[in-house]
Amino acid sequence: MVLGFLAFGVWIGTQAEFWNHFVPPKLNKNNTPNDWHQLLHVVEDVHMHLFISMLLHFLVVAQVVYNTAYIQHVLENMEVFHSAASAENAGNRWKGFPHMEAITSGYHSRGMTLESRRIPKWLAGLPDENTEGRAYWPMMIYQQLFMRMTRTPMQDVLNVCRSFFIHHCDKHVDFEIGNIKTDYFDFALYIRVSLDEMLTQLIHFSRWSWLVCLTYYAVICILSEYLPESDDNVEFIMMGFASFLAVAFIPMFYWVNRRLHWMLTEFGGRMGKLRESGSTAESRDNTSEDTDNIQMRPVGVNYETAIRMVCQATTFLNCYSLARVFGAKRYYDGAMYSDGKQWMLGFYIAAYVVNGFMLMPRALPWMTLIFSLPPYMNQEDMERFKRLQVHRRDHPFTPEHGRALLQRRSASYMEKMSSHSAELKEFVAMLQKEKEEEKAEEEASMASIFT
């Protein structure tokens, strides 16, 4: 829509002969258009630069979406088995679902150790050295560079986040959202909705992000008017801004890593106290002395939205900095950089790759997850918690829901599941059989009507 509107504006300006009114002789300089033909070419070039930068921005957003969806799928896979184990512990084992002891020995959804809460990696959708073969280490290196925030196994991090959330939202946090009354809470759905909201804000460009971009280039234009033309001062300023995004992500990485490691330590200490008291599983009635993380009221400032908007605007400016080089004719004519300054293009490429594929796609999903936990929950998070409680009360996590989630997985996941557990394969196939039976009944009913 934006590019189409710009193209329409350029066409209107050309048809109405507006361009010659914007190039008065007194403004003619060596670095500005000298007539309306040159000005029109500049406008068209900027139009194409915006198009290229949007394509580059789409690639970055696609990487964020991929990382976010990966975390969501791992959480959902774990949620299915966590819900099935909760039902089995309550004496209501899902029909057709194998015993958890047959899937993974020693599993307990509220176990005292992280090892007891793990399901097999291939069931969680994570790389498994026993099933991936030679592809295991390349996949692990890729995840460590582009997806994971810590070297701790992702299952352990997500299980700790779940335990921390329930522990601080059950009887220890009084913020008018009600207590979790049941043994089961759909943590995966809560986090999925939070991450979906983050993706919605990132994909739909904010008006404030456009304002930041326009203000930035207005400042660049003013500086280019007064700085010496012979030097690359403006270019260095733009390169500094491209590196600013990487510098800005360092505190975010540090904070997220520190928070995750703190929760891992807190989990170990909390389980240690429970073992000393003679408990064999995480209790829902235990008390907490962790007053710093008890959230009595929602956070007043929505830091998440502000951080996402800044990331969106600065990432787009990073993309445009690279696009204006690739899309400039004077670069290919050798007139854009002086001798020995070709390294600047390499810097822009490196800044785009590091910021767009290694920093933001890793930081944003995990930052959103942390902000969805106490004591950082805002009013929207609490309202989301309320709606989820009502939804799960009216629509419990049933075996049909578990089958539907597992059936959505990739062909390789289904193949691994089939080769490891015939009973689990049969459980998932029951959904397809039920759909086929319902379809056959509908067709038979329609046939009886017309006969």
C-alpha cells in the first residue's frame, strides 16, 4: 500500500509538472538535482530503495517468525504430554494414549528435577543425536547462533518458565486475576498468544516507526547540508547508527540471559527446599519468600511495545542503509565511495546480517516470553490470563485437542513418532479416523435426504 501510494504520487507529480517547482536555481549545488529531470530520477531511485529495503526487512521478519513459531511448537509439543500426564495422574488417562512411563521413564510433570520433566527430544521437536545423525551438530550450531539464548537445553528453560509462572501466580500473587484452581494450566497457549501479539506488532509497521525513520533522515539531510562535501562524515554517521542496533541489543541479551539463569537457580533452590520438607513433587500449596517477584499490580508502562517499535524502526533503517547502496547507480559507476572506502559496503552487509538474523530474531521472542511472566506482566497480560482461564474452563484440554496439535507437525516429526511408538501413532491417527467417520455419516445423511 505504501509503495503503491508513493508510485501514484510520483505519477501525479509528473503529470501535473510539479517537479520543476521544487528545484529553484538558488538551491542548485553539486550534490543536489539541477533540474526537474534529475529530481524525478532521485525520487524514483528512493522509491526503488524503499522497495528493496522492504524486501530485506521481510527477510528479517521471516527469521523472527520462524524462531517464534519454533518456540511455540516446542511448547505445544511439551504441553500435549504435560496435559496427558496430568490426566493420567488424576486417574483419567486419555483413551488410546500410551502410559507416560512407556514414552519416557521417570517422567513427572511436576518432578523435583529438570531431568524428570523432560520428554524425548524428538517428541519435543528438538534436534536429537539419536535420530538426526550427522545433521545433529549443524542443527545445534544453527540454533545456538540464531535461536537459543542460553546453552541450557530449551526444554529445561521452558519447564522452568512454566514452573516459575505457576508458582508466582497461584497463591503468592494477588493481582485480581483469580488463582489457578486446577492442577493443569495451559502455559503453552498463554505464551503462544503473547508471541502472536509480538509478531502482529512487528509485521504491521507502526506510524511511530515511520516517524522515527522520517526524523532520522531529516536529521541526515540537515547534517549533509553543513558538513564538508569532501569527507564521508554523513556516511560514518549512518554506519554508526547501523552499529547502534547491535550495541542496543547487548543489554537486552544480557538482561534476558541473566533472568533465565536466575530462574534456573531459583527453581533449583525451590525444589531443594521441597525435598528437605519431604515432598516428592512440586506442591501447589507451598509458600514463597521471593517478595521481589510477587506482582501486586500490573506494570504501568508497556515496555514491550516501545522496545518492539524501536527494533522495527531501527531494523528498517538498517535495511534501507544497505538498499541505498545496492540501488544506487553511482555505486556501480564507482562514484559513491572514494578510493579505499569500499569496505563500507561490507560493513553495511555485516550489520544487516548480524542485527537482522543473529540478534533481533533471538532476542525478541525470548524477551516477549520474559515480559509475560511476573513481575513484568502488564494489564494486557493479566487480561489475557483471565480469558485463557475462562477458555480452558469452557474448553478443557482434551485428547482430541492433543491429537490435533500433534497432527499439525511436520512429516519428519510424524515419521519419527511412528518409528518410536506404534501406540502414539495410533493415537494420532484416531483423529483422522474420526473425521473420516463424521464425513461418511454426513454424506450418508445427505444421501438419505435426496433419495
